[in-house]
Amino acid sequence: MLTQFLINGFINGAIYAMVALGFAIVYNTTRIFHIAFAILYMIAPYLVYSFYSQAGYPLVLSSVAAIVCIVLISVLIELIIYRPLIKKKSSLNVIMISSIGLMIVGINVIALIYGNDTKILSSSISNTISLGNIIITYKQFTQLVISTLAISGFMVFLKYSKFGIKTRAMRDNVTLCNVFALNVPKFRLSLYALSGAFAAIGGILISLDVGMDPYIGMPMFLNAVVALIIGGIGKFHAPLFGGIFIGLLQSLVVWKFSANWQDLMTFSILIIFLIFRPQGLFGEKQRLV
Amino acid sequence: MVGLSNLLSIGQAAFYGIGAYVTALALKTLGLSFFPSVILAIVITLLFAIIVGYISLKMEGDYFILATLGIQIIVFTILNNWIAVTMGPYGIPGIPSPKLFGYIEIKGIESFLMVSTAFSAITIFFFHRLIKSPFGRDLKGLRDDSISMIALGKNITKLKIQSFVISSSFAAISGFIYASYISYIDPTSYNLDESIFIISAVLIGGTGNIKGPIIGAIFVVALPELLRFVGLPDSIAANMRMIIYGLTLVIIMRYRSQGLAGVYKF
């Protein structure tokens, strides 16, 4: 029984890790506390719902279309909301508050269009794979495979491609990037696009299994942020360990107590980390501002 | 508090909630009268705020916001799941009206209007005095340039904790008024959305003076009444209201980051 819980926790953790990575792509490089990321995660499954359940296109095609839309929305957020604020030299707090405003708008627009109730993508009970006494559903298997692929793909790109080198340069020193004639505003757009894609994939994968309502964004976002902090801000491999750590921990809490106390555990761990090891498991001391 | 010391706390609803729950338990289970239960609500919230303050105020910027956010969620989870004391998601119904000096029962809309007006007046007066006092000047200094404050030999962590604790005790008072007036409380009134709502009220109004938050509060309270005039159906109205809050927040941050009536720009 424990192994089953650990496997479930690990699969959830993989998705947390992917979403956390999406947030880290923006946060590590631009330092913007991008709360509107939560609505990207939440809107993606609704788009799939429109394309797949309402319009009747195949699931894979609808998912790809939804991911493309979310990427566009993510880029538009940067273009319309964040860029003018940065031009005005507003502080990061102002940008974060605008992001909160945007999140409130996003949640309620979706609630207006689709209603507040829970929607499901597929109601069929999915087939399972049994390995000994461990049971994995096909949906979980898909979640695990896609998130692993996305994460490892990104890691390879980060290490070897030009894009990855630029990303790491942005993380380390933005001024120096400007000096070396990297078009920072333009490059930021591609970072937002990538982070939007991660959010969208995470949202779709989770809602395949448990459905969606307009309020799913925030809890997932918080888990992702906690994963990022536990792993360590500034390192791109850190949210992976953070995410899987949280996934395992939450499933242990479910196993030992009940699902009600998951959040308490997650955020107690967050506060313990913030007090005793604010740089996270793998982080170095944070650069100021 | 946001305006005076530049501390953006996302945990305000937690203190509001603790104030309300302590009130409910004091009035219902312990059967206390008006003043003892107000004082109990304030004292317990204060103690909690001191602990939270010590933990979270050592951090800066995003970390502080995250810590208060974490505490907010922990408090909500406890209120929602500690069924033995808080009755969990069902809430506590039938909170008796508090009695003033043992015989005057505060009940009905008029007397609560008086009580809340009195408390608001006291609060405004208190903050007015506070801003003028040396302590208020210290807080402004903390907001504008914390490094010079350290150079001047001020203990900035202590200042931050003090302002945090003061502001949470006012949250406790509003919790008290709410719980005893509505006579029913449940945890959903004290979740993260409520905290975000409080913050947007403050930021829309503006910070750094007394006028700002008051105007912000008037705005967020008057808006639903205005929308009722427009005659939107109930199902849309709530979402519409939130959309307007959100948009206002975005627009204000873009064009007037000190808020409608505030002085302090973030």
C-alpha cells in the first residue's frame, strides 16, 4: 500500500516539478513574481474542453491547440502588462500586484464563460497497468511520460543549446546580457512563451485525471512555488527535486492522516525552509534584487 | 500597515479569522460579555501575530510575502479541519450577541452600526496619532530607506514586528465585529481570496496616509451596490465585480501606483 502511495506521489511530484520549472523560467530570469501564471495553468484545460468536448476535435490536436493559445496569452501578458511597467521603471511589487489583478480577472472571466462548476474532460474509467500489486492508470502513465519528456527536454536544451546559454546568462546577470547585445526584451518573450507552455501542459495533464474548475490555478501555483523554494531559487534543476519531494510528502500525509492536512504539511515545510534554509536545498545565497 | 512600513502581507485574513473565531468561542462557549471577549480576541491575535512576526519579518520582499501566504493557508487549513473546536467547514452558528456592562444587549443593525462606527473612529484617531508620533516617523523612515534607519541605530526588525502586531490587532477587532454581528462564521470567509481582497482594497485606495485605505474600502463596498443598480443577474454580478476589482488594480498600478488617494508609490 505504501509503495502505491509513493508511486502516486511521485507522479504528482513530476507534474509539480514541471509546473514549478515553468514558473522558475520566468522567476529566475526576470525576478517577476508572475502570479498570473496560475491562470495560464487553469485556462489551458478549459480550452481543451472547448476544442475536444464541445467542438469534437481529437484530444491530441485540441491539446496542442490549447498549448499554442496559452503560449500566445503568456506572451501577450508580458507585452501588454509587464513591459510598459518595466519601461516605467515600476518596482517589482507593482508588477506583482498587477499580476494579482490579472489573475482575479482571469479566474472570473473563465467563471463567467464556463460557470463555477467542475468540468471533466473524459469520464471513462481508464485502463490500468499492474506491476505486481502496484496499479498505475493509463492517465497517470501519460502524465509521468509527458512531464518527464518535457523536463528532460528542457534540461538538455538548457545545457547545450544557444537558447539555454542565453537563459542561464539572463539568470546570472541581466545588465551584462545587455552589454553583450542580447536583445533582452525580445528574449524575454521566448521565456514567457516557454513558461506558458509548461503551465499549459501541466494543467491539461492534471485535468485529464481530475477535471477542472476556475479555482484550480492557485493551489497548483502555490505548490509550484513551494517546490521552487524548497529546491532553491536560481537553479533550474532545483524545482525538480522540490516538486518530487512535495509530491511524495503529500502522498505520505494522505497515507498517514488524511487529504485535508496536505496543505498544512506543505506550507509548514515551506516555513521551516524559509526560516532555516531560505536558499533551498541546492541554492546558493541569493543575489540581492 | 502596508503604507507605513512597506510590508505587503498576504496573511491579513488569517488574523481577521482568528479574531472572529476567538470571539465566537468566547461568546458562545465561554459566555463572556462584550469587553472581555474583545480583549480576549485581541490578545490571542496579538500573541499569534508576535510569533508570526518573529518568523516572517526576518525575511525580505518576496520571501516575506510567501511566508505570510504560507501562514494564511495553514490557519485556513486548521480552521477548516480542526472539527472539535471550529466545527470545520460547517462553521459556528448561533453566536449570541455580546452584552455591554452585563445588561445592554448589542443586537440589531442600529447598535452594531454604532459599535462599528465607534471602533472605526477609534481606529482612525489612533492611526492619526500614530503617524504623527515618533514611532510613525520611524515607520516612514523604514519604508523610505531602511538602510539609513539601520545606520541611525534603529532596530528595524523590532519596528517591523511592532507595526505588524498593531495592524493584526485591528484585524482582530474587525473579526470581532463581524462574528458578533453576522452571528455565524465559517472558514471560507478567511481564506486566501479574502486576504487578496483586503490587499486590493488597500492598494486601490492608496497607502501612506489614513485617507487611502478608507477610500479603498468605500470603493470595494460601494461597487457591488452600484452594480445592483445596473441590474445584472446575481449569477453574473459576483464575477463581474471581481473582474472590475482586478482591472482596477491593473490600471491603477499602471497609471497611478500610489492608489486613488495615497501618497506612497511602490
